[in-house]
Amino acid sequence: MSDKKAEGLRNDWRYKNMDLLKGVKLEFKRYRAYSETWDHDHCAGCHAKFAEFDGPDILHYGYATCDDYIYGVEYEWVCEQCFADLHPVMEWVVVGDSPERVRHRYKEKDKKEKAPPNNPLGP
Ligand SMILES: [Zn+2]
């Protein structure tokens, strides 16, 4: 990446929001509510909304902080767009599975949970 491009990214308004996240570990995950009373979060960069419930513009997947972050695991979330745009200057260390694998895992899990019970009449 050219210095000019790096400079441009450092001037990005989202970059300024993510001071504390520089160089931390991030893991791609499905969003989980932090607690019963804290049911959504916002992207640390652009403030896009993460939640478990569905809705317009609600994100269900993103990059979450890990145990090396001062406020702990899943305290901050970064959306895929900010991740893609800003990782060249944020020096994030990505841990865990790739987005494709994580999504696939949950798709399989949802399928199982939604599957109808076995036919009670049996074979
Ligand atoms: Zn974002």
C-alpha cells in the first residue's frame, strides 16, 4: 500500500473512532447480545448496528474483540465493511475461523434447530 493511501485511511473518520482497537486480536463471530439488558451493539468504526434480532440494517456477523482487549471479549464489534476498509492501517490480528466457515457453521446449526421432529409414525 502506498503511503498516500495509508495516510488517507488514517484520516478516515472511522479510523479515529477506533483508537483503542489498534493492533488487537479480532475474531469473526455471529453477534451475541452482551447481556439481557444490552441487546445490541454498534460497529466501533461506523456505528452500524449489530443485534440478534432481525431488522432493517441489522448486522448479525462481525469481528469481535478478544481477551487481549482492555474491556474484554466481545466488548467491541467491527463490521465487515470497516474491517475490509481499515485493516491495512489497524494492524489487526485475526484469530479463529474465516467468515465463510463461521457462517457455514451457523447455517448448519440453524438448519438442525429448525428441522421438524422425527416422524412420530416411524418407518
Ligand atoms: Zn463499521
